[in-house]
Amino acid sequence: MTKASVQTTPAGEHTADSHDLIRVQGARENNLKDVSLELPKRRLTVFTGVSGSGKSSLVFATIAAESQRMINETYSAFVQGFMPTLARPEVDHLEGLTTAIIVDQERMGANPRSTVGTTTDANAMLRILFSRLGDPHVGPPTAYSFNVPTRRASGVMSTDKGSHVEKKAVKDAVYLGGMCPRCEGMGHVSDIDLTALYDDSKSLRDGALTVPGYSMDGWYGRLFEGMGLPMDKPIAMFTKKQLDTMLYADPTKIKVEGVNLTFEGIIPKIQKSMLSKDPEAMQPHVRRFVERAVTFQTCPECDGTRLTPEARSSKIDGKSIADLCAMQISDLADWVRELKEPSVAPLRKGLQHLLDSFTEIGLGYLSLDRPAGTLSGGEAQRTKMIRHLGSSLTDVTYVFDEPTIGLHPHDIQRMNDLLVRLRDKGNTVLVVEHKPETIAIADHVVDLGPGAGSGGGEIVFEGSVQALRGSATLTGRHLDDRASLKDEVRASTDALEIRGASSHNLRDVDVDVPLGVLVAVTGVAGSGKSSLIHGSLDGRDGVVVIDQGAIKGSRRSNPATYTGLLEPIRKAFAKANGVKPALFSSNSEGACPTCNGAGVIFTELGVMATVESPCEDCEGRRFQAAVLEYELGGKNIAEVLAMSMGEAATFFGDGETRIPAAHKILERLVDVGLGYLALGQPLTTLSGGERQRLKLATHMGEKGGIYVLDEPTTGLHLADVEQLLGLLDRLVDSGKSVIVIEHHQAVMAHADWIIDLGPGAGHDGGTVVFEGTPADLVADGSTLTGKHLAEYVS
């Protein structure tokens, strides 16, 4: 029997310890140009480069995607059938991968039942706590859950005993839940304004119903007639029974002209088809109807707490679970710390750590009952980070997408400490980032470029931060850029008055927002900036708000369709060739019949990953061959869609291909720094910064003298911030007023007026701590923003 030998490297190191690199060979995902590199494990690596240079393609779409795909493959084929299928990234070889945990900026689902407490398990822990200590005791943890209704059941249980069936009566069983029955755990009830549903002076046949889709010409007319409703009598003359049938009837099966149909009252039909949907996903005319017809108000029975009276009556130290969920998390953490009850010590300790993690990560100003859909991208990302802070896992790869988004310079240091802590536990931390403060803490930097889109996709630098400073790359040259305070600022022409603003944490704020200048609204995350600006200015005449909300669109949507640019281009093609405009749409008559205009064929392989391959008939160009024979200025529609915005602006700017309507839109897209994007690039492949600038370019065409921008520097490279400032200046010089909610010191230094909120976050904020010019803010130096701005410009 021979003794097993331990293989060692020449230096005496164990072989297992030699795998300290993640190797990527031949990455070609999106715009990557056959990229190969080696990343050190158990180190903090920051990926830099202009927006669209390929950072996310390398980190998320290649390294993290392959790690997740390989983990999924360890499950049985049966289990994989229930999991999302992940295609293998376009890469020759990946080696040394570890389990990847992705902490991205995707907004948390807009499910109205989802709150900060339910997404982080804090509510689950509180429910168990109340089921053990609540006085009076009302039931198990489900009795404190607003997602579980109270159910009652009774009946007969049958048991098959072979020769006979034994039947046994089952006593009434009650399954306790905490859901308020009136609002069904939503916290608000919707009231439908009947006058918005019909005009009672008209008859049904004359079009009394004003609900979208209810036309009396088709089957709806026959349905109403089949239910015995008078079609020619004004609704004002209906009997109570007839009105009830029309508005509230339960689904009723009837026969009309020999066809079996189901009639349902207008209100239950609206509730199912419209009120259960996210308003953002509705067609514009349906959304306008819902906004007109439906009013939402706080549920009068549970007072917005979503819970039953029994759940609210059960208390610990005089506080109900609803009281605790409404508290600021930093205050709730103090309350839990004071709770001395040995019987629940392990639970209390776990809850304490979770709540302290919120404060540590800079989210102590939130409350557990805050709907998850209202969190910003940065807040959502930091909320997802919480579950990893106390994790015992090591040797995993954490992947972060701009974790400093939405953070005041004061909070960035705290985020940096967290990233370093994760690394020091023995993890590999990969961060896509633009902020110099975070780049500075990197052990290793990978800079992609040199440009964006087709001009990027290459590694232009690899090494230490110090070496990056001395390199000639765009990031290296701009790393130590510091904006200086303006010598003179513009004078305001007028002011927008905000009086008595008290939404969320605002404390009866009165402030005048100057017009005709560039105004920066500053303050730490949670100080009340968005509450002040969005809450007070949104909806006012002439105010155009460009927020961070996601763009709705599938992989068939692209910048040309989103901005309305394709419409004049299609018409020009149609006019030049004497055919219909619909032929030049890949979603209409001109679509390739093989791939239906998608450009790719999806092959389902059951439990294996779905394979996506370019359509062989149209070669990925989306159009029928006959359509591609029609040209404008020597180019067909597919070639035009493959152009970059910059090329298209020149192409449609003069000569026989001049299209003023298209050129105007393209100029705005180039203006916001999207000149490198292809007209036909799917919206789903755009980065966060690209999407926001696309929205900005679209809104610039709208009438309105006041623009409100919510952190427009999100996702912008240091070099692009300069271009953004030039754009903001041009907007102001053209007579517009620009109000920017911003954390970037370069924007603060460039502003004409600053409104600083604070002094802290949550109930420590909500007041205006400074109003004046950036120079005055630096000279004052008493606020957090003033101190950080002074450090930056010096």
C-alpha cells in the first residue's frame, strides 16, 4: 500500500493554492473585441472606461453569467427545467471561476405587496417575535402577516380503506392571517368615480360608456342586450336593478345568437383587467382613463398599516408590529437593543444584526413599511448588499454595478469600507465604477476603451491605480480632474415658490427655486431632496421631470423607435421608392417571415439552454430581401439602422438624404453623448447611464421651460461629465431653467445656485440647511456638502 503524495509546486506551495487567478480568453460578448485578461482572486478589482466601452459586457455578461450558468448545471435536469435558461457567453475559455453573487442596480419589483421589510426578511423575524411575546397573543407568525388572509375551512375527510371508504367529519379549522380584509393587505383602497364610466344622459347604443374598449358595435353590444339591459333608454332612467347589473354583475353565462358568452359587470371587469396592472405598463389612453376614473385613498379600516385589528392590538412594550414597521430603521434598531427577553435571544440577535446593517450601509433612514418599488436604483442595490454583509461565505466573487450611485461624497467612504471588508474576508470583489474615490481603493484596475460602442471593447490598461494615473488612457488623464468654482454665476430671472412641503421627512419646508439658472439640489441620501423636488414640482405647468425610472421596451425596441426617429426615416424611404412606410418596419409588413423581424432564431432544447442564432434568411438584418432592395441615398433600411447616431446625423443633415425631423432628433442624441450608439441597438442592451440620457434627449424636444433631472451623472465617465455640464449650460443659455438633484461635486461647483438639505438623513434631515452660490457654500463650510465640496475644489 503506497502512501498518497501531496503534489507541490517548485516553491513548496500546495498545488491547490496556485489557482489564484480568474483567466478570460477570447471574450466577444456584445462589443468586446476578443478580450483576454487575468484577474487576481481575493482582491478588489475596479473596471473603468466610458459608458458603453464594454465593462458590463466583460464583468456581468461574461464572467458572472458563466459562473451562474455553471452553477445551474450542477442541478439535475428536472430542477433545471424550473430555472431560467442561461446561454453560454461568447468566450473561448474561462478558468478559475468561483461562485458569483451579483449585486446590481435593477429596481426591486414594483409589486405593491413588497416592502423593505418583506424583501430583507426583517418582517419575518418581527412576526416570529410577536407570535412569542405579543400581548394579547393572537396566533402564529402568519397572524401578523399582511400577505396572508384569514381562511376558514370545514368539511368531510374521506379515507380509502380498500373494501370501503371511511368518511369522517372535520371540525371547523381557522387559518389565521394578518391581512386587512378591506384593502386586502395593500394599505389603500381604490374608489371608482362612476361619472367617469358613463354619461347618464345617453343610452348604451348612443355610446354612454366611456371605458376604453367598450364599443356597442361588436360583441359588447350583443352582450348587454343579451342581459336584458335597455339599449335605447338613457342610463339616468335605468332601474336600480338594471344599473347594478350593468356595473356590478358577477360573471354570468348567457347565450347570444347561439353563442355561449360570459357577461360581467363593468367594475369587476375594470378591477381585473386594469387595476391589477402596473400603470406604467398600460397603453397611454388606458392609463389616462385609470388616472381619471380611479382615486386611491388610505384604507379607513387599517389606516394604511395593511393589518387586521387583532394584529394591531397585540403589543410588545406598548408597540404593535405596525408601529415598529413605521419607525425609522435606526430607531427600530435601538428599540430591539433595549428588548431584554432571554427566551428569544437568538432571534433578537439576528434581527439586531440585520437592522444595524441597514444603518451601517447608509439606509438607516428607511422604514420597513416603505414599498420596495419606491427605492432608487442605489438604495435597491444597497438593500441587496445587506444579506451579504454578515455572510460566512468566503472565496466567492461579488460583482457590483456602480455601488456609489445615489451616494453623497460623505457616504462613499462608508461604501468603500464595506467593499474592502468583503475582500478582506477572502472574497474576490469586482466593481464597475466611475467615481475616483472608489477607483482609488482598488488593488487592480482594468480600463476598457478607448471609446464606446464599436470604438470600445478593448483593454487599454491593466495595473495599479498609481500606474493608471501615469497612463495616457482617457480614464488616466481625467482621474485627477477637479472642477473649479465659477468666477461669476448667472442671475435668476424669477423663482418657483415651494411652501409648506411636508411629504415624507420634510419639515414644513419653504424655499424659492430660482428660474433661468442651473440649480443643484444637494444633501446626503435620504435628506429629502427627491421628496422636495418631485413632491412639489411634479405636475406643475411647464415642468418636465426626467427621473431614473426604467425604460419600458423589449429587445425589438431600439433608440430609433423609442425617440420617434424611425417615423420620418420610414416615410422618407417610402416616398423615395413609392411604397408603403410599413414595409420599412421590422415589426410590421417588412419583417423577415422566418424570424418575424427579430433577427435571431431561438431554438428551445428542453432542459438545455435555449440557443440563439442569427436568422439565416435575413442574416440578422430583420427585413425581407425585397425590402432591402429599396434605397435612400445609396443605403437600405438595415444599413441605416446599423449606423451610429453621429454617422446618421451627418447622413440625414444635408444633400438628397436631408430629413429635418430626423436630423433634429439625432442632434439631440449626439448632444447628450450618445453619438456612438447604433440606431437599431436593442434597448435591453443599454446601460443605466445610456437609458437615462436617451430619456433626456427625448424630453428635450418637449415644450416646457423647466427641466428637473435626477442625478444625470449616473453611469457617466469622468470625461463625459464635462460634456454633460456643457449640455446643461446650453439648455440654460437657451432660456430654460434646469434643476438637478445631484451628488457629483463637479455639477455642484458648476451650478449657479445650491439648495442643500440635511443636516442628516431620515428624521435627522428634511430641512434646508443652505441656499446660495457654490462659493458661499464653500466659504460657509458648516454643512457636510460644503465640507466635501471645499475638499474637492481645493
